[in-house]
Amino acid sequence: MNPTEEYVIDTQGLSKTYKGVNALQPLNLKVRRHSICGFLGPNGAGKSTTIKLLLGLSRPTAGTATIFGEDILTHSTDIRRRVGYLAQDPRYYDHMTARETLRFTARFFYAGPAKLIEDRIEQTLELVGLSDKADRSIKGFSGGERQRLGIAQAQINYPDLLILDEPAASLDPIGRRDVLEVMERLRKHTTIFYSTHILEDVQRVSDTVAILNHGRLIAQAPIEELISGNDGILYSLAMKGDGTSAQKKITEQSWVNSVKVASTNGTSTLQVKVTDERIAEAELLRLVLTDPQTVVTEFGRKKHNLEEIFLEIISGDKSNDNAK
């Protein structure tokens, strides 16, 4: 697979200046095919500016970008035929039903037999979980239902790329859950690039994460790599009772770098840093359980919360100081 096939979005030094203000500094961003990429950043970081540039709604001050290997400036019309877009605050004709809305949208993409269009509409309604509300007026839709209808509109043309701007913003927990479930179902059909500030949602559905701050890309990595942190391979093991004996056994292993023990209210928690994840998975727990007096209550590889990582990256970003 050549690079143009591997990456759906590929920017090189893409930037935008408004009246002397750098809204987006040279951006080098890559989004792999059939991935879900969460685009994170505080308000005003440049997320919406980036999306407008990619969609051809604004022209870059400098740099280039390709979508499907096509230049966003010279092939903007061709690109948009293959892209679905959901704005942050989608607007509808509230007197129309969901089915009528999708029928209206579909006519911009299809000129074939009415039966095929209706089949496509029915499939899309089912995909976003709105089949039972297809013929109700949009006026009575909840926030989550309106967002799912927006995703249905964006998906109606079988896009190779979905760009979603804050798809779960301002929704209650049930609405957010429903939107995320739709995104997960769409994973096998398309690539999803979405901006958000809800870190919990990103950790749940994303493959990769890109973090923007003050218009500058400050981190880009697979989510598993990002939430593993910089501590190396670290396992956490909690047990009832004294952990001294277990600590001695573990420390003697050649594949163990260090062991830290903390005891609270009769429970010992061991943080074990290892050099070989494969051996640790196979041997670490078994090693502790050889002691009949030990009761293990918790075991697993330590992963950081995405919010912790995000705040650490943002607070450590030197452009914070430059922007003041």
C-alpha cells in the first residue's frame, strides 16, 4: 500500500492566518484509512479552522493538504463528493420528518430509481437507530436524535470520510452514548475524523488522537500508546495483607526493573515496572499466587486516564507561554 492509499488525510505545513493572528500554525497531520481519529484541543485551538480548510470552505495561507491523495485546492469538488460532514450545530426544516430530510439530501447525490434511493434511506435510518422515528416531525426530536440524524445525512452518500464537528457536544449522557454507538457501527464503512473536547468519548471510540493547542499540533499517536504514558510497561497488583514476600519474589526476576509498594488499610498495592510485557502477562500474577496466604484483588497493566495525559501535554506545551 502506497502512502496515498494508507492515509485519507495528509497535511504538510497547512496554516491559516486571520488579520495577522496565526489561527493554525504549520500542521502536519496524518489520518489512516478506516480509523477513528479524535481531534482534541481547548476552545480556540484551531480545530474548526482545520476542518474548514480540509472541506474547502476556507483557503490556507500556506502549506498543502491531500484527501484521498487529491489536493484540497485543485480537487475540492471531487473530494467533497466522497466526504460526509456534520456541523457542530446542524439545522433542519423542523416541519419535515427524518425520512423526508434524508430523501431531500439524497437527491443531491443520486439520480437513480426511486426504489434504490428509498432503500438507501431505510438502511441509513436503521444504521443510526432512527427507524422507529423515521416519519415523525424533527421538531420533536431530542438533541441526541438530531445529532444522529445529522450523521445520517452525512452518511447518505456512502462517504469514504466522515468529518464530524463536536458530534456529542451539549448532549446528555444517553444522547452521547447513542451517538458514540453510531460512530462505532460506522467504523467498518468509513474513516471518521471528529473534533471534540469530551475526553471520555475519545478514549472510548478512537483509534488515534491528535491534540491541537494555540493552533499548533502538539501530540499525535495511537490512543493505546498515548494512555500508556511515559512510565514504560507498568503493572498494578493489589492484594490483601503484607506484600513484602511478593515484592521480594518479583524483584528477583530478570525482567523486572523496579517494584514500588504502598500499604493502606490492610491492602498492599504493587507498581511493577517490567522490560518484557509478554513474560509479565504470563508470569507476574502466577508468581504472586504461589503464596497461599496471598489474596489478589486486582491485577492489570496500568493505563493513564486520557484527561490526565491531555492536561499534562497542554500544561507542558511551551506555546502556552508564547501565547501570553
